[in-house]
Amino acid sequence: MMKAEQKIAAKKGKVKKNPNGKRLILTPGQTGGAIPLIPIFAGLSALGSLMSGGASVYNAIQNSKMKKVFSRDDLPKKPRTIECGILNLDVSSGDGSHWVAFYKIKDKEEGCYEIEDINNKIAKELSQVNNKYGTQLTFSVRIDPVDFRTYIKCNGILQFNTQYSIAPVLGFKKIRCGPFHEACRSEKTANLNTINSIKVLCNIAHGSFNNQHQSHSIYEFFPSGRTGTKVVQSPSNLIYYRLNKTDINSITVQLVDQNNNPFDNFNETLTSVTLSLTGNATILSVNYFPSINLYEDSEIALLCLQSFNSFPNINENNNKFSIEIVDNENNNAPMMCYIKLEEGCYEIEDINQRVKKQIDVYNSENLTNITFDILVDPNDFRSYIKCNGELHFEIPYSIAPVLGFEKRQYKPEYEILRSEKAANLNTINSIKVMCNIAQGSFNNHLQSHSIYEFFPSGRTGSKVIQSPPNLIYYKLNKTNIDSITVQLVDQDHKPIDNFGETLTIVLHIKRYGS
């Protein structure tokens, strides 16, 4: 479940005044214009604040009696402390251009946003702007379910380089960009889940760790329900932590995210420790100084794993095939349409759409008429392809095994080609959690550092939460812990990718029998 929390702040300070008493910038008549959808000191509410702030300044400009309000034809290099937004009231089709700085703090809005909420809110506020000023600004944003990139289409210029910009949330760089008359793809995956986990801190407890820092955390969770739903956390296995004092005259409990501030270290032999590791890769490593001293009979188990189902099934090793155009009537030289899919998490519908999109581009450029359709039978899980060209699945890095076909050529069939084997869209059969300080598990006949194994059963992009109901503890291979490495691998012990999604792993160490 994807959520976004956008924090917005406005600075207060003294206004820098022009020594002449006026802020005067000439306004030449020219063609051009842009709208910064994410302004300087406001978040998603920038356009909302325009209705009163921008309109009042615009009306003042038109009033000949107002001598201290002037328009401008360029963005300022540094905003004044009271300005929270900048708007160009003209579009590229208008006459002249003038910029308006407006200020209205009370319209700031922070909240939990899905990508649809962001799109609808901006579209609504743009509609109000268009109605007031006769502009024709358009904006739409969506997230691709395969590679989790954001696609924006906008006929205005986006000011993503402003302070408190929403650009990182949408996966874009903090630069001025646009207009995008075709959908523009973000450089990185969208990061709507700025809170990956919520920690419960208690000031009288100790014995847990956040990466290499000691913490007062006594519980960690992620609210997996939709925004606004009831959150109820009742741990099935209670984990007890040692108190840091016995004379309790006050207690403080606090909720923090995965990036809580570090606490002072202490160096003593512990009977119960939790280690929380967070990062944007499937290999997490931390160093502890001073090191953590444990008893000889200490053992370790996975307490919780949280991430997103973004493990790709199409990569550079299985993403290609080609289609040869058959022209028996004219005996022309063969033409070849090469298909290459980007790395990502694909359902069969996604593969079908991406292939057809590339074929459409090839047809329009070469005046050909290639057709292609693929589906998977829900009964026998075989792939069925209908194509009027010759399929070349024998090329290197072929997608054939994923679709259940052999690595060979297939003549054009105006009926339907049926794969020899079941489609294998789940190239990852299981995910193992490896921990370098654990011992006692085996992979076939070989010793392994595996402490947990699972398979994400949800849809692509859904939240993955693994909290084993029955903890399995493994013996430690050392008692002085100065570093720890946790890694996710597949069933063949090959490292897996997670598209840079946040991964949080919580481990529990205790004495045997405690």
C-alpha cells in the first residue's frame, strides 16, 4: 500500500526592503510563461494558496492606485522570506508575461497521499486557476506498476528546484523541467512510502539497536491498511526488554520512524537484544562500536521483515526476442523487429502491453503490419501466442523460458501457438534471509547462514510484511558482535534486486531457554 507524507514548513522572518521603498522590475511585452506547480515554501497546497494570495496581488497590479506592487518577467534568484509561491499568470499562447509572488501560510496541507490523491488535488487546483485566469494548464501523474517510475504530462514548466520540493517523492530530480506534452518518466522510482516502519520507543527500556545505534525501541510495525483505517497492533509473541531503572517515577512512550535519532551506547553483556537494519538494497551491513557482548549460549531469529514486492522477474538475462516479417509474395529481404523489455516485475498482461507498444512504433516507422497477442491459460498455465511473424526465441538472453517456450524459431501461426511448458513468471521460487553471524541451517547438503525463508504472495508493488508466528532461533557463530550483514538471496543463493525499495529487517538475539 503506497502512502506519501509531505511535510511542509514556512519560515518567518523580516522582509528585506528595497532602500528606495519600491520593488520595481520592468515588465516587457513578450510571449512565454510557466507555472511552478510546487512552489518555494509550500507543498501540494501551493496552487490552493493562489486563489487568495495570487489573486489579491494580481488585482493590486491591475489597480493603478497601488504604487508598491510590481510584476516581474523572471524568477528571483533567492526568494524573500515572506514569499511562499511564484506564479506566471500567462501561458505560452498569451500576450506578455508577468510573475506574481504570493503568500498564504494557512493553506499548507500535509497528509497521507496515494498517487491518485496527488493527481486529483493538483488537477482540481489547476482547474480553479484556469477558471480564474483563463489559462489552459494541464497536469497528470501516474505510477507504472512494473518499474514504479512516475510519468508526468504537463504543458507548463515544473519548478522542481524549489525548497521543500515534492520531486524526490515522485522520483524526479530537483531541477526546472518541462513542459511535457508527452509523458515524462522519472529518473528514479517513486517514493510515496516515506515511512517504512514505525518504532515504539520507551525511555525506561534498553537492549535494542537501530542499525549501529542503541535504541529504546520496544516494538516495530507498519500500518498496512488504507489511509484512515484503524491500526491495532497486538504482538503474538511478546519480546521483553531490560529496564534501565527500577524506581519508576515517570515514563515516556513515543512513535518514531525508521530514522530515529541515535542514543548513547552502553557496553555490557546482554540477555536480549533487537537489531534493526534499514536500507535501500538487499544487502544490509552495519558496524557496532563499542561491540555488543553476548553470552555463549545466545541465539538469533528473524523478528520482522518489511519491504515491497518489487523483486523483478524480467532482467537483462531474459528480456529479448525478435519477430521476422514474412513476405512470401514479393520475396523482399527479411525485416526484423527486435523486442527488448526493461527490467521489472511483470504480469503476463504487462508483457503483452509492452511488446505491442514496441511493435506499434516499429509498424509506424517501417510501414509494416506486425500483430502480436499473448495470454496464459488459467487451467494449465501454458502461454498462448498469436503472431503473424516468425518468432525468434533462439537469440541470446531470450524471454522464451519465462513464457514456457523453447529457445528456437516459431513459424507464423494465424491460429495460436501453445508453449511446451507452463509459463514461469515467478523466476524467484523462494527468498532466503541470510545472516553472517548465524549458523545451524543447511541448503541441501551445504551449511548455510539462512535464518528465514519466504515467498511474497501479494501482487506486484504490494507491501511485504513477514512476522513469523513461531520464531526459529539459530546459534551464533560469535559472541562479540562488532558487525553484522543481512542479505536476501533466491533459492539458488543468488543475490536479488528490489529496485531500491526500502528494506527493514529486525532481528532478535536472546539466551538459549530464556
